[in-house]
Amino acid sequence: MRLRLILSFVLIVLVSVTSVVLIARSNTSTEVRSFMFHGGMTGSDSLVQLLQNYYQSQGSWAGVADQLDFPGVGRGRGYGNPPPGGGMMPGMMGGMLGQRLRLADAGGNVLLDSQNQLPAGKLSYAEKKGALPVEVDGQVVGYLLAEGGVGANQVAERFLLNRLSTAAITAGLIAGGLALLLALFLTYSLMRPVRDLTRAARRLGAGDLAQRVQVKGHDDLAVLGGAFNHMADSLQQAQDSRRSMTADIAHELRNPLAVQRANLEALQDGVFPLTPQALEPVLEQNLLLTRLVDDLRTLALAETGQLKLERQPTNLAALVERLVERFKPQAAQRQVTLSLENGRSSGAGPDTSILVDLDPMRVEQILNNLLSNALRFAPQAGEILIGLARTGAQVQVSVRDSGPGIPAEALPHVFERFYRADRSRSRSEGGTGLGLAIALHLAEAHGGTLVAANSPQGGAVFTLSLPLL
């Protein structure tokens, strides 16, 4: 890329310098020819002034041949006699460095020719364009055409043009050299972030996920660097999460397997009699393993978007009330008050107006996890409050307990796999550690959200938001 940038700069410089030199040479040549052709070095402008004075004093070109000193043309008063009101010096027109001078009237008819005693003919359109107009009172009364002499000296013209071209080329080369130096500096400056990014990308591809690039400014390269750093962060987090999940899964599987093995070995050695009561711990651990595998499968399908939802219009209020009734016996055993608030008047039936397009089984799974957690953390004689309310185009189901709440440092991690804010809790009491992670992905699969917070009244509050029909 660096070579391509340098070559691009070089091409731009060459095209610019060449264009400048060619345009300057063309314009200079045109101007020099115009200047020389119009008598800029021979005094033709002064002759035009004298001719204007003559015409103004005479009112016509009559007798002009008798007053001007064209070689072989001067008659009448001839040489040495100035024209009336003229002031033209003797020999001025005939000795203008060998130029051929022709004077024509306003129609282009040749009146005088310094190289022809019997002038004839008419100036062509191109000759009239190249001639000097003779104007009196704002009107063109004639044309003076100067040809030959120094004005058309090709050697002098070529010499002048060569000198000007040399100067233009020299200036172009100097400007091009400076431009190339600037291009090299800019290329180095522009390519340095790209080199750093390439080096970091290679190391990242080799497995070093700690690679980051320094981001400066707000240009496109800075945006690219920021995107690279974000990608590296995501990859590192994914790797850390994968390693942590692997370790957690191994740990979760090891405990039930160890309990099963111990019980089976005890049965095999005759320590325990082979009775249904002795096999009950083995069955419990097997059920725990089955639940863990099912949860892992559900989470994997939800994360990859392959979990199929059997959606149907559902009365969410009725579904929530049914779950509350199901959990009331468990709450009573723990002396916990479980109540539902959904804005209905006392004694009224479920609010049938809260219809949501959802998979009832999966939404029950979400709420089961939330209510199970609330019962687990609610203190004895505590309270769990389930709220149901509309908020615009959404309906919110909140589950608040009166427990100690979620520690501030644990709040950002409650939906992570196998995360437990209270590490001292046993697996039998704390579940598999996948319930909240599954609940979050199921909520998102329904186009909703699930957030955790601490209630101002105390305890933790989980809020499930789902779109209304």
C-alpha cells in the first residue's frame, strides 16, 4: 500500500508539473507572438497614434500616401514634410527595422503597402484580427498591419521561448521535488497507523488476544483502530467466557458424578443395602445432571437463534396469575407472602386485554426462574410482589423480593452462565447457575428485555418487558 501511495503522489506531481509547463509554454508562445506581431518592440503603437491624428485632422484617408514615408511610395511633399497635424518624423514608417507595413481602411481595403508602390487587395479576416485598429471617436476607421522585422524574427522568438520553457521546467522540477518529499513524509505518517494495525492483527491472528492499537484523532484510521480494539476486546471476552464456562461445566458435572460414584461403589461393596432408599441419592444426582444438560442445550439454542418458539396470542395476566397460584404452596412453606398486582379491582377476573404473542411454555420458564430465585433469597416471613402493568406498546412483569438485594459488584454479572453472587450456596440450593442466562435469552427471543436492579424499597427486582399485540 505504501508503494501505491507513493506512486499515486508521483503520478499526481508529474501530471501537475507537465500540465503547468505545457500550458505556460503555450500561453507564453501566444503572448510573445501577439506582442511581436503587434509591433510591441518596433513602435507600431506610436504609428497608430499618428495615423489617428492624421485621420482626425483630415476626416478621411485621402492624401495619406503623400504624407507618409513608405519606401518607394512617398509623393507630394515626400520625405521630410510632416503631415498636417501629424508630427510624423521622416523615414519613420519606412525604416522600422525592415517591417512590412500595410494600411487599410475600415472595410479592409489596402491603401498603403511599404513593399508595394501600387497597393491592392483586401485584408483577410485573419489579417484584420492580427492588425492594430485605428480608432477615431470610438469608431474603427482603418487597420495597420505590421509584418516581418523583429516582430517575426523566428530565431529571437525561439530563443525567448526556449529561455521561458527552461525557466518553467526548472521551476516545475523544483516544485515536483518538494512535492515528492512532502509525499514521502505524508505517506510515512499515513502508513504508520496502518503498519501498527497490521502488526497487531497478525499477532491477534496468532493467538495473542491482548493486542491493541493506539487510537488518535477522529479520522477514518482512528475509527478503524477503534473497531479493531473493540473486536479484540470481544474476542478476549469470548475466550475468557469459553474457558470459564468449560471450567464451570466440568465443575458442575463433577459433583453429581462424584456423588453417584460414591453411592454406587457403596452399594457394590455392600456398605449400603440395595434398596429403593439407597438408590434415591443416585437418582437425584442423575436428575440434576439431566437438568444441567437440558439447560445447556436450551442456552446454546437460544444464543445461536435456533430455539424454536411456538407463538400464539396469550393472555399474559392469566398466565402470571396461574403461576402465582402454583408457587403459593412453596411460599407458604417458607412463610413468605406471595401477592400479585395487575391493576384489577378486587374480585375481578384476569385482565383479558393484555394479549401478547408469545410461547407460553418459554415465558413460564422465564417466570419460573424469577420466582424460584425470589423464593430462594426472600427471608422467612418476607414478601414477594409480582407486578403487571402496561407501558406504552409493552407490558412489564416485575418480580420483587424483600431479601438483601444484589451486591453492586455482582449486578452486571447476574445473567452470566454459572454466576452466583453468593459463592457459599450449594448447587442443590442455588440451581445450575444457568437459569437467569436462559431467561435473558428467552426474553430477547420474544423481542423483549429482562433487567435486574435493586428496589428502593429493598430487595432485588427483575423486570420482564414484552411487546403487546
